[in-house]
Amino acid sequence: MFGRQGATRRAKLAAKQAANLTGALLLTAALASCGGITGKVERGDVDYEQFTAQQIFERGEYDLAANKPALAAQSFSEVERLYPYSDLTKRAVIMQAFSYHLDESYEESRSAAQRYIDFYPTDEDAAYAQYLLALSYYDQIDEVGRDQGLTFQALQALRKVIEIYPDSEYARSAMLKFDLAFDHLAAKEMEVGRFYLKRDHFTASINRFRVVVEDFQTTSHTAEALHRLVEAYLSLGLTDEAQTAGAILGHNFRSTPWYQDSYRLLTSRGLKMEARGDNWLAQVYRQMIKGQWL
């Protein structure tokens, strides 16, 4: 769904490393001799035990350069399986995570990335492993209407990149994706709130819009949530709350069309956009005046 800057960098690196393909070509010839293979190679088709860790690893690089990430992941996994104490094993694990991610095999990518983090937490590529783990959730975030469990998991994993590896090259990208995922959750609340509002379930809609105002106030959906609160509270005859929601709109979002819509709606009923009463919106308004809101 979204771009993979770190993944692209790794792909270029893998392509460069694949320049030396002597061992890889030997293995390729052996693969072809094991039954005239022309497509996907399943485990068991090749006796990997006949080859060195270097040869198998280079075969993985060769397949990556040939845009065959599934085959590459298989080769890197064989390095880890057959040569667990090899100097190449550490690299093979992170390359598995990367290859599986390219293949959109997200669970496998996540598993390999987590193994890398568990076994090599202080290694220079640990930040990239955590970033790949986060992407395994993030890249599955789909349209707003679906369950948002993956979004929550993506947020948690992205937060780890930001907090544990703040100086890494992946921290900034993680922060950008965190904001997008956070906005995605707010969009879900808005969608449900609009659904209830259209069916005159005003209390249920208010509960959803309140979540956006209180918990997702830094997202792009706050202005609309406030306007929808004006609509819902007016429908219930709760003018103090409606006017207070309008006052917040006027203080922070005067340039938006949502402010204009609320202004017309309130003034058409002889109401002003001002904080009134002692309700949850009035508390938000007071916090905002003191500089503690948004």
C-alpha cells in the first residue's frame, strides 16, 4: 500500500552483492540438473547439504537480483538451517525478512525479523529488522472499513523503531508512517460516527466523534468531528454542547469549510459559537485556551 524506502535500499545492496555469482551459478546448474526445474523450487527438490553456506547465500542474492524473492527467501532460510554457526547466518536471517517482505509473505517476514531482533539485538541491522517487522503490519493496512487490529499492531511496532532506534535512518520514516496509521484509526472512528449520525443514532455518533476530538486531535479529522458534534448535539437539543463545539472550531479551524458549515447551522438558530455550560467540550475549550489543547 505504501512505499518501502528501506526495502529499496536493501534491494540495491543485494543487487550489488550479487555481482560475484560464481558459487551461485554452480548451484543454479545443480538445481537445473535436479529434474529440469524451470519454475519454483520446493524444499526437497534440491540437496542443499551438498553446497557451502556461501554458495547457498549467493544463490539467494542471485534470485533477488532476478526478482524472485520467494526463491531467495528459501535459499537464505537454508543457510540458517544448515549452517546456524556460520558467519553468514546473521545476514541470511535479515535477508530472509527482506525477501519475504518483497514477496508479500508478511507473517514469514515478521517471524524472520523477530528472530533477528531476538538473537542480534545490538547489531547494526537490528533497527532495520524492527522496521521490517513494523512494515509487515503497516503494508497490510487496507481500506478504512476493515478491522483495524493490524493498524494498532503497526503503531506499536513503529513506536519501537522510534523509541529504541531514534538515531537510525529508519526513525524518520517510522514517524511518518506512524502519523499516517494514527490518522487511519481516526478515519475509522469518523466512518462509524457518520454511519450512526445518518441513522439518527445521535448518542452513538457523539461517542465516536468524541474519541476523535479527545484521542486523535492531532489528525486531519478533528475539524469535521467538531462539526458533526454540532450537528448531533443540535439534533438532541443540547445547545450548550453544540455552541461549545462551534467555539473550538472557531478558535482552531476558522479557515476550514467545517467552521463555515457550523457557523451557518448555529446562527440560523440564533445561537453563537461560544463556550457554554460545564460539559466535556467546555473542559476541552478551557484546556485549549491555556495552551494545553492540540
